[in-house]
Amino acid sequence: MSNPVVSIAVRPLVEYVFRGGDLDLGSFRTAQALVEGTRAHQQVQREYDEGDEKEVYVSAEIPCGDLLFAVDGRCDGLLREADGTLTVDEIKSTSGDLALIAEDTYPVHWAQAKCYAYIVAKDRGLAQMNVQLTYVQLPSGEQKRFRQTASFAELEAFVQEVVRSYAPFAKMLRDHRQARDRSVAELAFPFPAYRAGQRMLAGAVYKTIAEKVNLFAKAPTGIGKTISTTFPAVKAMGEGHLQHLFYLTARTITRTAAEEAFALMESRGLHLHAVTITAKEKVCLQDEMSCRKEDCPFADGFYDRINAAVLDILSRETRITRQVIERYSWKHTVCPFEFSLELAYAADAVICDYNYVFDPRVSLKRLFAEQKNRTALLVDEAHNLVDRGREMYSAVLEKAGFLALQRAYKGVNAGVHRAAKAVNGYFIALRKTMEGPHRVDRDKPEDLLALLEEFILQAEPELASPGPAAANPEDRELLLQAYFNAQAFVRIGKLYDERYVTYAEDSPKDVRVKMFCLDPSYLLREARKGYRSSVFFSATLSPLPYYRDMLGAGPEDYTVTIPSPFSREQLDVQIHPLSTRYRDREQTKDALAQLLRRVVAERPPGNYLFFFPSYAYMNLIYEAFAADVPEGVRLLVQRGEMSEAEREAFLAAFEAGREDTLVGFAVMGGIFSEGIDLVGDRLTGVAVVGVGLPQIGLERDIIKEYFQAQGKDGFDYAYVYPGMNKVLQAGGRLIRSEKDQGVLLLVDDRYRQLHYARLLPEEWS
């Protein structure tokens, strides 16, 4: 039998072997953030002689023990010298000071160039090669070069040592994947039988992955969507269609459901690495979060220890949850958040927020094309991705920070002072031209973007300097935050097209400019380009044509609607035509409070959730209800800011078999209206007050006008569909299993209108 093949590009190979040093995200060190810049490459390559080659693809097979490494890459330049020898040229760019770069500053860059040189020498039968590093300072274009000459024997010995250093990790992955595929082949569906609708959904997911297309699935609450999507994806992995899958969620509670699904399959014999990524602020092990190595032992020397930590945890664990990551972080003294990102590149399954795939400011950028081709995206509660997409592809900038920088850096750094003053001046001029509190423009703010580019160029050397030149650390932190905000704004500016507007807001406190993405569909489609398949699923992906449109479906993509497995007899739906419009709320509040009291008073003891479109309206009705609470009724109220412990305590109060009645007041679209399971007697009644329409405002009106101009119903796109989705989510909390029963109150006179009634599920009719 031939040796197992390990396919890997030169760059990730040498980065794994040679990376070292500190994790220092709290400061800015440009010299350590050298990247391959297109401008720098083109500038240097234009200077090549006629016989020189550029962007040369190279590949070689390198045996190592019982493995065969298939290594490839693309070297920037292959230069022909006057004496007939060849030189590999590796180009790197930096905005830092070239004087800070010595020949031995970056061993990883020499390693990359030497690997290319070895492959070229082997392919062409050369006895020796020249190896050159070309560093380019941007924007000046100044260049600095280092050159070495090595024999073929020296290059071969070097590359073999690199491969040997990587081999333990490669062997671990090989052995794991062989065990994984054997376990998947024997894995059966982890329940005695499929629920109604589960087999249909699972089959659609598997077919989607096998055929390399995308799926938009409307699947009712309670059928078990998580296992119905993860199980077929795992089976596709075992059959060679996939190497990785991402389970993407918007909420922590749905992440837990995914973890439980993988745990269930593991209990049935599955052997698979499933990693959960938790937000940095939640998983930080320090009392006060600071990523400076001086403040954090988990950042100091992080890259010196991370390879051992990754090898250790992947050799010993399969379900790599937050708690497991924290345990190994303490063991190896590594930052748990960055540790989880490193694990994501090697894991079979990754459970994380939408951001890590779709957000251009956060996404896992080291996923190479060949990895994406063998990766599927499972997008849970996909209805949330529309507004999240708008948020991810929009950017805001405010005046106040630049005024503060202008003052802080006067007499300290002339370049930063001048650039911050120019941006602040832009906002001053903008304020003078505004005739009201808002101004909306279709065009990209080119002048502001140009000023921000200059600000970035002036800020980078200051931030890259060894010590703060500013008067105090607070000024440096202010500069760092403004730098990141400017970078984000410029990055979004590169995405700006006819789907955007720019609007300005003037208030007594500040002036802000926002590049607002009205239609995220194109960018969502671009973000998932290269992945084998994407599966978008939700109980409330309704109306489906709207969500296909807004999530960027193509004509070849599949759609499936799974019928509800529950009988109509389980649900007592009552429509109460009381006006909940803003102008009528004060007049109808007493009638509404009396209606809700009557519902709980006339029924046996149980648990109820009353959902409202806003906190203000919820509190208004809560006060009216609480003024005359029926005997034996206990009240709970959702607050705007609740810790995880408070959220858990709120849900834990909904106990089955209680002798009194519990009524929880909550908001639609909030943490208690989606993704929670209160099965059986834990929830016996739900009231949805209103039709969930977002509050009328500038952004929603801009969205309405945009889609109206596109020939669509702008009011539906901006208000009705997002609002009714919240209604469906809130009402969907009630029936979660075949045994659940309860009463659902829909309180609003608009539910009698055909336009709204047709958006309700058939089983609510």
C-alpha cells in the first residue's frame, strides 16, 4: 500500500513549525503583522527583468516515515541571474519601519522561501539556489533585501526537518480521521425512529451536500432540526464528501443544542472533534481582559506553546466545549479564545456564531480554498442572518473620538494630530451642511474614506513604536480604538455598491456617519462562496421567497418545507382583535391586562409567557396587570440586561407540575422568544401581543424605500416580514413535542386582515 498522503501548502506548513512569540492583541505592532500585499508584489514584480518569472506554482512529494507530504505553493518571483543561477524571491510588505527588520527577524519568511527554492531545485535538477527576501514599506515603496545561497543538499535537509516537525500533528490527524470515518460508517440515527419530518429534512441535507448546492429549509419547531441537519452532514463526512462542517448560530442556547447533538451521536459510537468557539469576553481567564503580554500570562509566549496545546487536546478529547478549552488553557497557559480559533482549523465540526464565516472583520481567514471546498455550513435560525448581515456589512464612525485625538496628539505626533484634525474637520463641515437631524446620500463618502486612509497611515507608525509617545496610556488606547474603527470603515467602503446608502445623524452629543447595507444578500452569497454547501434552516423561514431573496439563494438552490408533525388539537389558538398600535396603547391597556388576567384565572395552574413588541409596552401592561394580580399567580419580568445566570434562573422558574401559576413577561425577538425549549407542562400558554413590527424609524424607512424602488413591497420587506417572524418565533415556544398542549393568544386586530393572516402557519389557522 502507498503511504497516506498529507496535502498541505508551503505557507501553513512553515507557519505551524516556525511561529513563536507573544499574543499581543491589545497593542499594535505593525512589524510583526507583515502581510503579502498585492500592491507591494506588483511594485516589485514590475521591476523584474524580461527572463524572470512571477507567481510560479511549485509542488513536490516529500516522504516522511509512513506519510507522504504533497507540498505546493506559489512563489512570488523566480529570477535569472547573470551567471545563470536562479533566485527565489519572496515579497513581504509592512507599514512599519524597515530599519527594525534584520536578516534574522522572521525565520518563517526564510523557511517559506527555502521551501520554494528546494522544490524548484528538485524539479529542475539544480545543485544550488539563491534565496531572497524583499521587504517593501507601504506606502513609501522603500525596499530592503536579504539574500542567501544554499546547496540542494542544504535545502533538502532543511525541508525534511520542517516536514519532520509537522509530522506528529499530521499523524494525529490521519489516525483521528481514520477512526472518525470508521465510526461514521457504523453510526445509526441516534433515536429509535425518525419523527415525522425528520427523515425528509435529513435526506434533503444529505442530497444538498452530495450535489454541492445550497438548501433553504423551513422546518417546524419541535421536530429536532439540530440532529436532522448534523447527522446527515456527519454521514456525508464519513463518505468522503466533507472534511469539516460549521454549525453557525446566533445565540448561545442554540449552540448548546448543537453540542448536545454531537454528544448524543458520540454516545452511539461517533468519534469526531467538535469545537465550540465562545466570545472572547465570556471565555477570558483574567479578572480584567487585557491581551497585552505584560498583563496576561496567557498571551505572553502564546505562540511558543500553542502547537503543544493543540496536539494535546486533539489527542485526548473529542467534544471540545468551552469548559474543556478552559481546562487545557490553564494547563498550557494559552489564551482560551485564540486557542479555540486554532482548534477550529483542525476540527471536524465547529460550533460558533455567524460572524466567524460571514463577518469580514472577524471571519476565520486562514481557511484556504481547498478546505472550504470540503466544508459545509449549517446555518441555524437562519432568519436572524438577514439583520445580522446588515449589521456585519455596515460601518459607523463618530466625530468625538477624532476631536479627542486631535487634542491629545497636539505637540506629540504631528502626523496623527494633523490626520485626526482633518477627520474632525470633515464632521464639522458635514454638520454645517445638514438642514435637519438626518441626511441620506446614495454615494459612497469618498472624501471621508480618503481622510481615514491617511489617518491609518499616520496612526500605524505611532502604534508600532516600542513605547507610547503620547502623554498617557489612555491616549494610546484612544488611538488604537480609532485606528480599528477607521480600518473597519475603510474595509466596508470597499464593499460599497448600489445596495448601500450613507446617512449622517447630528445630535447635541455627536455627529455620526453610517454606511448602511440595505440588502446583504449579495455579500452573504460572496462570503459563502467556495464552501461545498450551505444549509439555511429555521422554523420561521417564512415567507420562503423573501428569505431566499435576502439570504442570496441562486436558481439552482433547493427549497424544502417540512409539514408540522403536531395535530391541531394540541393548540388552542385564540385571536383577540384589540388594537396594540402605538397610538392606541394607553386606551387599550386596561382591556388587555384584563384579558390576560382572565386567561390565567380561568385555567388550571400552569406556566405562561406573554410577549410584547417592546420593553416600554411590556412594562406598561405589566404595571396594569400587577395592579390586580389574580390569587396564586407569580410574576416574572425580562430585563434589558440579564446575565447568563439570571437568564437561566428565569427559565428554571418554569417548572412542570406546579400548584400555582407563573406568568413571565418578555419581549418578542429577545432571548426568551427564540431557541428555548419549555417542554410539556413547563409552558401551558403563550400570548403574543401585537404583530411584532419594528419601531418606525430612519433605517427601516430607508430599507422600505430601497425595496419599493426595486419593484418589491417595501413595507413588507422593512416591517411586516421581520415583525411577523418574531410572532412566529414567540408562538413557537408553546408546542415542542407530540405531548405538548396549550393556548396561544394572538392579540391584535390586524390578525383578522388577510395580509397578516396568510403569514401564520397552517396549524395556527
